[in-house]
Amino acid sequence: MTADLGQVAAASPEPTAGTSGPEQDGVPKRPSMLLRTFVENKLAVLGAVMFLAMVLFCFLGPLVYHTDQVHTSLANQNLPPGTGHPLGTDQVGYDVLGRLMVGGQTSLEIAFGAAVVAVVLGVFWGTVAGYFGGLVDSLMMRIVDSVMSIPGLFLLMFLATVFRPSVLMLVLVLGLLAWLAPARLVRGETLSLRHREYIAAVRVMGGRAPRIIFRHLVPNVIGTIVVNATFQVADAILALAAISFLGLGIPPPAANWGGMLSDGLNYTYSGFWWLIYPPGVAIIVTVLSFNLIGDGLRDAVGLRAHRHL
Amino acid sequence: MSVLEISDLVIDIRSRNASVRPVDGISLSIEAGRTLGLVGESGCGKSTTGLAVLGLLPLGGQIVRGSIRIDGQEIVGMKEAELRLVRGRSVGVVFQEPMTALNPTKRIGVQVAEPLLIHGLAGRADAMRQAIDMLGEVGLPRPQQQAERYPHELSGGMRQRVMIATALSCRPKLLIADEPTTALDVTTQDQIMRLFRRLQDELNMSMMLITHDMGVVAGNTDDVAVMYAGRLAELAETERLYGAHRHRYTEALLSSIPTLDTSRGQRLASIAGLPPNLGGALAACRFAPRCAHASQTCWDVEPDWTGTDRHHFACHWPSGGAGATVTGAVTSQGAAS
């Protein structure tokens, strides 16, 4: 009995943990159902596999395939793919395959970080604006509109020139540019949720706004949030590639895919395709995988809402 | 002492280009342990009155005058922080729709425990234990397991039981039930109403039952207040209201209940028309436009709130009475309380 109680109290982070009790009616649990609909979607699974492969490649790859990504080796400049360098070397002699892994780490880290910043800020902004409504809402959403009206790339370039690019700086800059979309999305959803009776019920119990917002509204927009977060990662990878391409990314010897692409383009006319295709393909594969995952999640979440309302 | 005492309550709701008065001079009280049924058609101000007791008004809503006392404590003009102490703790609320009044993303045990946590009446583990007890109390079988379920796994009747458990978890003195059985089927309705009566006895709690269903009122209340277009039409002990009602609106409401004697093919009696738009011009007796007994007096002169000790009404041509009571109008509505 007491064990059950403990389970109940500690259950919220892991929805499936407490369901293995003796008397189950076989009612499918929400997360498992979500997983099932996701798995039924072949493209979404393909996306997940692609993403997993990319992560393994970037983070475990360097442990298997050792390369020197710090010291330049001008003797080995621009070697075409061949023995010793499966994808050739770049203009300062770095092994392209190894660089792809290291660059991928940076790209993925920054993209994830930026997506987290964007989503957390966006959810906070959106739920607060949506819940309070009225003047607060107008004010907060006009701020969103204003920031959104500034061309993103321009702002990125401006910030990138003012601040010294570093991983943390890029996470913040990309995140602070990207939070607008989730803020709008979440605010819209909150507007419809705040009139639900269960929100009114919490007010009637004497609950304060923070409790209503973070304990009751946020869990109900989590579907939207998760889906949006996946797309945010894809967008952040692209945005990072774009600013790196413009030469405002992280300075060498650190690498990222956008920067590699940018460097490689200088040699287009020399026919050094191995400097361009690998990072290009890596960017496309990662972005595509996130879009596929996002689509799959959206369908799974959408179906869930459909079945339960 | 009355647990709830409302006197001369007037509420306005203002929007950009209109102002309506959904509650216009309501006075009523509920004694400890008693149940008051608040009946009337949709849009008569029943729910607005109920929520006003908690200091919650619709957007643009404002209490123009009047007083609401819970256990002698004045609610009108109270600060938000003080009101929060009343909500859920002194007064519990059960809503109409058990489908939408529970958060779909939270386990029901957590939801029942929430008021206790909000008011700091128990720690997390203790609140959960009390929630499980409460779930058992409201008749949920195997409360231990049920507490871990999500609302969508329960039937409508079970969900309404969970709602009741939530509303009662802080053992309030007053329970406001806003159409608690309207969304349920008839047999479940009966179970829920029995549950209310049992819990009321156990907790010595007063209750305001807001409904449009005269059948539910009949067996489950001590007093009935009939509301029409923001005003009280009639207020009496339940038995008396059914046996010797005076107001023509009450009469019309009661005659629209089908009985077993109603023969096949016979049309059910209904009240023609709709309740008036509370933003527009109103007849002096608000029911006059729809009343079969209305005279010019009803359109021009506001009927007095008259009657004896426990039976009040406001009608110029009461049923079972002698006729117009226009002359000598001194007391204004609400003053009689």
C-alpha cells in the first residue's frame, strides 16, 4: 500500500511507471499510444534512424576514426578522396571525414541548445500572454511582432559582428531569434485552453497564475511544444550553416558544417567537390531527419487529441 | 448563522459597446447543512451568481452593489489574495461538464490532492493519502489504483465523482454545484445526487444546487429560489414551492415537466418565447412578455417582493391568490430579506 502511495507521488515524470498494477483493464497509456502511432509512420521512423545515425557518426565516430583536427598540415592540402583520407582533405590539410564528425558535434550542440532556448522562452512568453490576455497579451505579442519584423539574417549578422562568436553565444543568438514562432503558437493554443473548465476549476480552488500556467497549461501544450522543438532544431542547423557560410561562425580550428561548406565553395572552380558535398549532405540529412520526426510527432499528437476529446 | 448570505446583489457585465445586468437585486441565504436549489432557464444569471460567491466574475463583470457573506465574512470588495483563501477551502465548486473540468494530462489522484496543496493543508504524500481516501468516500472502487488513472480512462459518472472529491478535499462549508448532473444519464444522475446528500450529512455542509431541472430540485433540496432574468421570482421551501407556488413563472416551469399521466400524443407544455435580452429594455415584471396572465400593470409596475416568513415571491397575479398586490407598494425588491 505504502509503496503504491510513493509511486503515485513520484509518478508524474514517468507516466508509464505506475501502470503495472495488478488490475489493469488494458487501457492504452497515452505515451505508449503516441509511440505506436509514431512507429506506424514509416517516414518518421526513417527520420529517427537518420538522426540516430548522425548522432552516432558525430559523437562516436571520432573514437573509432582518429584524425588530427587541430594542427594544419599544408603538405596534405586538398587531397582527393583516397586511401588514408576516405573523403579527402581540405585546404589546410584537415581530414574531411574527421572534420565532418567534429563539425557535426558543434552543429548539433548549437542547434539543440538554440532549440531549447527558443522553446523555453517561447512557451513562457506564449502561455503568460495567452493566459493573462488583454493588455498584457497585446503588449507581449506586439514585442513579438516587432522583433519578427526585423530580418533574421540581418540581426544574426549584426549580433555576430558585435559579439565574439562562441558556442554559447551562437546558442543564445539563434535561440533569441527563433523563440518568436513557438511564442505565437503557444499563445494561440493557450487562448483556447484558458477557457476550459479545468483551468477555471484551478482558479476556483484558489490556485495562482503560476500554478495554472506551469502545472496545467504547459502540460496541455506539450504536444505542440515537442513538435515545434523538432522543427526548431532543423531551423537552427540551417541558420547556423547560413551565418557560418557568411564567415560569422565559430573561428577555426573549431569546425561546423556551414563553415566547411563556406570554405569549400572557394574551391568550386578547382573541382574539389569533396569539400562541398560532405557537409552539404550532412546538413540536408540532419535537417530532413528532424522534419520527418517532427511530422511524425505532429501526427501522433494530433491523433491523440482526436481520440481523447 | 447562515453559511451563505447574499443580499441585494447586483452584477453588471460591461463589454465595449454594451452593458448587461445578469444579476439584479438577488437576496438569499443558506443555513448550515441545508441545500438551496437555484433554478431558472439558461441565461438567467444562475451561474453568474454562483461564481460571484467566489469573487469570480466573467470578463468585464463587476459587482455594482450588494453583499455576499460566507460564514459572516464579506466577499464583496475582498482582495484577490484573501479571496484565494476562500476559494476551494471554504467554498468548493462542482462544474457541469465532468469531461472538461478535469485536466486531461494529469492523474486524477494528483487533481484531487491539488486544493490541499494549494492551501498548504497537507504535504505531498499526506495530500495524496487524503485524496485516495476522498476518492473512496465518493464511491470510486479501488481508489488506490484509480488515483493513478487519467480522466479519459473513467466514465462520465466516475469523472463527476472525481470532481466532487476535488471540490470536497478541503472539507468546505459550502459546495456550489453548477448543473452537476446535467451531462449525466438519468440513473447516474440519481447516484450522484444521493452521493451529494450523503456527503452533505457527513460533512455538515451547505450546498447551492444550480440547475434548470425541476426534477432534480424536487428530491434534493430544502429550499428553492426561482430566478428569472436576473431577479428572484419566488423563494420557498421545496415542498411548499411544489405544492403552493405563487409566481406565474414557477407555475409555468412546473407545468412543463412531463408526468406519467401525460397521455400519448399530448404536446408538452412549454413557455413561449425566450428569456429577455438583459442588455435591452425590460418590462417591469420581467416575465410579463411571456406570461399568460400578464396585464398592463405587469408591464408598468414592478411587482413587490412579498410573502410570509419562508415563502416570498414577486408577482402581480399570483396563482392561488386574490389578485393584484400593486397598491401600497412600499418595500423594494430584496428588502424583505
